[in-house]
Amino acid sequence: MIQLKPKAKQGREPTIALINVVFLMLIFFMIAGTLAPPLSKSVKLVETSELEGREPPDALVIRADATLEYRGAELTGVEAYVERASINLPLDDVRLVPDRALPAVKLKEVSDALRALGAKKVYVVTERGVQ
């Protein structure tokens, strides 16, 4: 009598495992990657809630001691910002990122100076409060 060997099962391709690995890698890079350079660590953002906000791509940072910073470089005044920013952007919309400890009077002075130099809209970028 001849014994027949049972046919070996045809193994399925591990496509589900491959899809899972690719999905996990996608999630990892979405969380770990940054699309914009982080703000200066010496700046603490003002907290607000329930306001519409925009990310500050080319924002003017105002530290607590009222010194100005644009793209990581310290500026001597608002006029220096207008000269640097007008090369890359029109002065229509200006975004200010004030330090939390900055007095409101200083923020108003910088905002008024920007408007006097031709800024049409001045946005204040804040940190949204978690409730």
C-alpha cells in the first residue's frame, strides 16, 4: 500500500503584519516629527481659551524684558523687524508672540509701533487653555 503525504498547506503572505508595521511607523513619525522649528525656550506663552488661533510661521517674539526676537535673532527695535520681515513677507499681517510676563503696556507699544510702520493687522499668538 502506498502512503500519500498530505499536501503542505500553502502559507498566506503576511500582508496584515506588514500593514500593521507600516501603520505604526506612520503614527510614530507623525507624533515624533516637527514641521516648524520650536519657539525659544525662554518664552512662556500667554494663556487664553476658546479663541481661533494660527501657528506663527514668521512671528515677532517679545520676551519678558521687552527685547524683540525674529527667527532666532535678537533685534534692536521694531524698525529692524520691519526691515527683515519685509524682505520675506508683506507687512499686512504681523504675528506677535509675547512672553507671559511681558507688561501689557509694552505689548501695546510694540503693536502701535508696528501699525505706525504700516502693519494692517497685528495678531497676538497665545497658548490655548485646557479646560
